[in-house]
Amino acid sequence: MYTLAPLARKPAAIISPIPRDPPVTRTTLPDTENKSSIFTTASWPRTGCGDETEMLRRVRRCSVACPVSTESFPELELERARLSRARACRDSMIERLESVDPSSSADAITSEYIEMTVWEALDSLRSPGAGDFFGRIDEPSPTTGEPEEWYIGRRHVEDERGDPVVVDWRAPISAPFYRATAIDPLGVTFRRRFTMSDGEMTAYLDEHLDDPDADGSVAAGIPDPVLAEIGAERSGAMREIVATIQGEQDVVIRADIDQALIVQGGPGTGKTAVALHRAAYLLFEHRARLARDGVLVVGPNRAFLDYISNVLPSLGEKAVRQCTALDLCIPGVEITAADDAETARWKGSAERLAEIEERALGAIQPPDDDVVVPIGARKFTFEAALIAEWIEMAKDGVVPLNQRRERLRVLAQQELRRRCNGDDRWSEAGPLKSAINKCWPTQKPVTLVDKFLPGPRGRRRSWTPADQFLIDEANTLLNGTPFTYAHVVVDEAQDHSAVALRVIGRRSPAGSLTLVGDVAQSTTPAGQERWTDVFAHLGSGRSGAGVDGTIADLTIGYRVPEPILEVANRLLPLTGVDATASRSVRVEGDAPVWHETSEHDLPLRVAQTVREVKHRHRLTGLVAPAELHDAIAAALGDTGLVAVDHVHELGHDDVPVFTPEAVKGLEFDGVVVVEPHAILDVEPSTRGARLLYVAMTRAVQELAFVGTGARPDVIA
């Protein structure tokens, strides 16, 4: 668990709207004519966003156009005017940037740099909500002690003098907005959260953190605007949560970059959102480093990646690669088969990593006989023992194995030159070259794994996903990792095998990773049941959480209502792992409903139940064993609904249908789980309990079961 680190403060003057490499400030970007920066306030026209006097004039206009009860929100018009001014300042920033002429720079490199910087800044400022703020904190000035107001938003906005009007949520000064409590206010005396509807400010909630007589329930609990956002109707795509990040989530988001950070959290604790917002935060805080080497997000499947695809772009971060772990593997093979559980466990075990390396090293053997090399009238004999010594010297290295072969050639060439009194006669040393090629052949990763694995070889082999990870590991051993990143984010990390985790870990040579998951939802045969094992799987040097990594816990659930979560948590003792039950902040809602039917009528009853739930919740998902999908899809079609296997761009009548394995990480307002008995009975029993736990905890509002028998006792 984390302890709250001291929050550093950066002077407002150095908060830049879009930090880049080299860092762009308001004083340091060269210009050919006047030596001024495109961000120098003196060179910008002072127009557009106005001052406090202008803001008050807007108050009067707003009070006429937007009538709201001033008794409930006496400062609403004032805050609306400040919002209007922030938007005007954003527009002025856009105008100033649009007036910049990169071609006036001294050289092409500077011109290109300015053009790219301006384009990125404009793209950020033109994004939805860029001029808005969602929160405010007041704290005493460190110099005068007078109250200072900071408005927190999605993007940095400043006025014509360069003073911040809206502070980026990722800036250090914004952290107390998320973390301050009545018990530990972190210097904040007052916090205000704003409610927006269709771009209009409609309300706010105040928290007086410096008043000992104030009601502490709001400051200590979950404020109403946050609960409203958490319980809002889903759209089929994950949304950013910058306005509703909670304290324990913010600590994880802003954690140090130089570590492998594992985040354990139950259903609905915000693991995925936290991981993505952490990526956005790290890109803000370490722009130069991460922009140069890149950020990678690894998801469990394509449906999940589609589900989260809009989050980082909505946060202003578009240059992030998002893919599955299989997408990383090189060279790729055509996957045409799947392993049974026992074989998948064997192939995914950490022991296979060492065995693959041993097999690769075992292909390198010294010659049986001495090698005779005729050079002119002389013959040079290279003893087998000497060549064996060279081989051992060449093996002892850190570069990829095929590259270490070059060291053997160099050792042989040096010895030949010595024997020839300094003359380079390597071109005539055919027998020695042939011996080296035979002793140390250039190996191919696919061939190496093909020979290592049992079963048919060559064209007769049917490759599986577990084989593909072994091939990538072999390729790294032989040729090196082709693509690496400055930071890697992994979702549903508990489902990766030791071999897959090694594949992922090699993509971050510096060991900078964020892995999120829940061991109680580990459902793959070779998945992880203890996070402490993962550090070793990621790569050498990660043998313990206290050295190169940290395990953090998210314990508060925000998605699943308490009546549903309470029933789902009864499955935890059956999962076979040590996992803390999440507690939900959403106490409202109904317990799961059970619909019993016959096997013959099951598809029709499922379709009827889906239609009933969908009438209340447009985004309704269905979870069922794979063998029932065809019959259910036909029954849905008979009632005018359409079964689909994705969650993005859903039509009005579309119903996403998934297996318990594939639905992991997704969420729906309404969920219908079919034949929970069949899910629970999956072997081994711990896996069945985990699969049902996953299926039940996808619901945001309503959960219904349809089964051919009585409700299982554990969830009765």
C-alpha cells in the first residue's frame, strides 16, 4: 500500500500548456527575426479573454440568459462567468498560435520543430472540454497567506499575461483536489466540484476543509457529483474520469515512473481507468523521455482495446500504441489451434524460459576433431580444445546469441593473424570458417521452438497462442527485442502466463511498467495467482516487490452497486486466491433477479429477459457459455434484437454477447448471465468460481440470471 508522498509545488509561471522535448516555455523558443518565443506573452496580441471587470459584465449577461436559483447556488453566475472567461482565454490562445509563422525561423529544423509544437498545442486546445474546468481548490498563498483559487480542468489555459486560468489536472498543484480530506486537507481550505450538462454549468458542491464544525461526511465520503458521474448511463465505450478521480486512485496515477507497479483491485475499483490516466500523467510529467521512446498499452483482446480506445485520445494523448500481447510477438506464425489446459500451463510455465535458452545454447558444440587450415605452403592446426575454449568465451555475453557468434569469429581470426606473423589471411581460412559455421550455426526462432516442442514438426505443426509467446522469447534470445518502450501498461495482467509476462517485460528495458488486475479474476490455465511471482517473470532483477517494484491496492468499488457486489463477493472464498473483497460506494440498487426456465425454453426466456432489461438500460450485455451463443443469437433475432461481439458503435437493437472469459474488463448498465450453474461447474472449480465472479461484476445498474435449475446455493 502507498503512503501519501509530499506533494511538490511548481510555480504557476512554469506550467506550460503542452510540455514537449525540448521543453516549450514562454521564454525559450528561438525565432529568426526578433529572438522571441512563440510563447512569449509580449509577442502575442493581448485580446480575447479579458479581465475581472469583463468577467463581471458577463455575470450580468449570464444571469439573464441562464436563470438558476441563486438561493441554492449563490455564486453560480460568478462561476459561469469564470467559465466563459476560461473559454475565451482558450480561444485567444488558439488565435495566437494560429498567427505563428514557422517559416520565419532561421533554419528548416527550427521551423519544423515550431510547426510541430504549434500543431500539437492547437490539437490539445481544440479537444472537447479544453477550456472548461470541473473543480476548484482554495489554499493560502505561500508568500502572502491570502487565499489563492486554482481551477482544475482537462487542459492548461492561460490569459494574455501568461497567468494560469485553468490548471491541467496532471500538474502537481492539482493533486490536492483529488487527495485532500477533512482529516488531511493538504493545505486546501475549500474545494468546489462543478456539475456540467451539455456544456452548461448547472450546479456545484462545496467542501469546507478548514472548518472543524463543518459536516465531515461530504469531505470524507464520495461527493454527489462524483456518484452521479459513476452511476451515469454507459455508452459502450470507456470514458475518461479526470473529474471523478478519487484519492487512492490519484496516489497510483502519480506514482514514480522508475518501477514495476502492480495494482490489485476488485471489480469496479477503476483499475483500467487508473492505468490509462497514469499513462496520460506520465506523458505529461516525463514528456521528453516518453515521447522519444513511446508508451505501450497491452489489453487482453480486441474487444477490450476497442472499448478503451477513446480514453487516451480524449486526454490529449494520441501517440500511444494499444495492442494485445500476441500482437507484440515477432516473428508471427499463423495460429490455427488452441492448447488444452494442461498443455497451456506447461508451455506458459517459467521453466520453459530456461529450457528454451538451454536448447539454444545446446545447439552450439565444439568440433570433434582438430581443424587444419592450409595457408600457402604451410598448414596450421587449430586444436578442438582451443576452439571449445573460444566457444565458451563467446557464449559468456549479454548480446543476443546470434550476435555472440561474431566474437567466436574474431577470436579465430586474431589467432590466425598471430600465427601468420601479423598478416591477414582470413580469406584463405576456408576450413576454419566452415568449422565455425558448423559449431555455431545461425539459429532461427521458429525452428528452435519447433524442435523444442513435442508433436508434429514443420508444416505439420499447428501453432497455438502459447507457442507464439515461446517463439518471441526465442527470437529475443537469438536476435534481440525489436521494439521497446519507455513505459508499458498491462491490463488484466493476472491472465498472462510467465512466458507472456517475459515477452511484455522485455518491451521495457528500464523496467518501467504499470500492471493492473485482480487475482480473483485469473481465469487462464497459466495465469497468475500471486502478484509477488510476477516481478521475477517480467525479467531479471525483479525478484521482489521491495526492490524494483511495488504492489498497490484499490479497495473501493465505484461501478458495481452494493446489492450486486455483496452477492458476487460470496464467490471469493471459492476462487482459491487471497483477495480482499471490494466495498462499493453505491449502496442503492436491487439484488440480482433469478429467472428459472426449462432447457427447451432457455433461448426464448433469455431473449425475453434481455428485452426487458434493455427496455430499462439501453446498453445491456449478455454473458453465456460459448455453446449456447448460436441458439441465443437466433432467439434474439426472433425478437428484433441483434447479437454482436463488440461494444463500440452499437446500434439501437444490438446486444453484445460474450463468454465469461471474453467479457472481462467490460461493463454494461444491464447484464444478463445465462446458466450460471454451467459457468460455476467449469473445472477446476476455482476457475468456475472466478468466471462467474467476472460475469456478475460487469453490471453497473442491474443483473439478471436465466437458468434451467435452482439458483446455486453460493449466490442464493
